[in-house]
Amino acid sequence: MTKVLVLTNDFPPRPGGIQFFVHALAMRLPPESVTVYAPAWAGAEKFDAELPFPVVRHPTSLMLPVPSVARRAERILTAEGCDAVLFGAAAPLGLLAPRLRRAGAERLIALTHGHEVGWAALPGARATLRRIGDSVDTVTYLGEYTRVRLARALSPRPG
């Protein structure tokens, strides 16, 4: 059975649409097949205690693709026996994909929401988004508007 590490800055109790979406997605997975790594937020301990799967909280309210976050993600991936990673938002944490693949992740999926459209529109950010897309197996989109704008930034897939 695949075990998924959900690696995200967007998870309750932090409010917001992406947070709700990522939480709802995690709740639909078999509880024994998911672990979440997310930032600390006020009320997280109480919120996490009600969940049927483990949540590992980062010590701060923001995770960036820096070595300390990468090391923690690798440790969680290994300790929890995860073989897949789901990035709750492709950017910026999707930049950790190559390192997590080397650590044992066999499948890497990056969800996109509205903010990646902004990344796709700016030259430097567009290159970063392309790197993320090239490093994961799947980049999702929520609608045609988002797909069209992301496709301009991502490498063409054979097909």
C-alpha cells in the first residue's frame, strides 16, 4: 500500500481555501496511509489530536525549501515508511522534490491552486515553477484557466 507524506504550508487550523482543500484530501485517504508535515499554528495540538493520522508540525508558521525543512521531511518520509509525497501547493516546497526522490519517494505530486498562476507570469518565478514541474511526476490543476496559464510555464510532456 502506498503511504503518502503530505508536505504543505497549507493545513488547518490555519484558515483558508487551500488549507480546507488539502485537509479534505488527506481525510479521504485511509488513515494508515497518510502523514502530514505542516507548520505550527495556534490551536494545532488540539486540531491534530482529532485527526485519524499523524501530523508532524514544523517549529514555525512557515516552511521554505531550505536544508532544515528538507532534512525533517526526509526523516519523516523514512520514519513513516512513505513512498509518495503530495505537495499541498506546488510552490515553493516542490523544490524539495529531487531531494525527497533521492530519499526514497517513488511518486511526487504537486497540487496547484491560484498562486502558481502568479508564479507562471513572472520570469524568475516561472523558471522556478518549471524546475518544480520537471522534478515531480504529476502537476495538478483545478480548472482550465489555471491549466492554460501553468502549461505556458511548464516543460512540455511527451505524449
